[in-house]
Amino acid sequence: MDNFRVLKAKEEDWEEAMGLAFRTFRKYVEPDYPKEGADNFIDFISDPHLFNMFRIGEYHLWVARDDEEDEIIGMGSIRSGNHISLLFVDEKWHKKGVGKQIMKKMEDFVREGGRDKITVNASPYGIPFYHRIGFEDTSGQILSGGMYITPMEKRV
């Protein structure tokens, strides 16, 4: 059995978590996007303002760590109190419950914050995962900033 734990991220986790997001995005999401979308995503995760928002508690990040290697194998973030901003799992850990466990922590956070739903703008690659865990589309796919997204929500 694969052992991992999901924790609220610390400042020293930021670069490794964003590196994982970048690598996973490049392999699984970027092929579906025009250049503008890929550029916008990379600008977003490398923007120092995003890190500053995390440091002051306005952007929330969780990381999944492999118990043996103590490396980040997954990451997820929430902005605006209930919107999933990022959710990525290292390819070696796909379909092993990492994404679901990160989602559980994020859903708990949203519920504890007094909200009754969590939202996401899912990439084409992420749609099947979100549907499997109970998200429903709130509209059809749209192109926004060069990124194909499907707005979704789930009651928590």
C-alpha cells in the first residue's frame, strides 16, 4: 500500500509544490491549450503576488507527501474561501487516492469556513476526476485566457 499524508503547506513547501504543478500541467493539461493558456498558467504559478497571498493567509495550499521519500506528490489550493485554484498529483501517484485526500482537506476547510459548496474551473483533463467525486457542471466548456475550462461545483 502506498503511504502518504496531506498537510497544510508551509512556506518552504511552495517552490516544490509549484514545481509539481508545472510538471504535471505540462504533461497532462498543456496539450489541450493554445500557447496563450499555457503562458497564462505559468505566469500565474510563478507570480510573486500569489506567494505573498499564501504567506498572509489569503491563498490556502495543501500538500501530499510520500511517507518514505518525504517529497511532495500532490498539491491543491483554495482561493476566495471556496474555489479550487490548483489541484495536481504526480503521475506516479495517479489513481492512488492522493487527489481524493487533498480534496477532502479542501472540502473540510470550505465547510469550516461556513460555505456549503466548493467550485472549480476544471481543465479538460480534470473533468472525469471531478465528476467521479461528485462535482456537477454549472455551464459548458468555455475558453478563458487561452484556457479551456468547465465551471463546476459540489455541495460540501
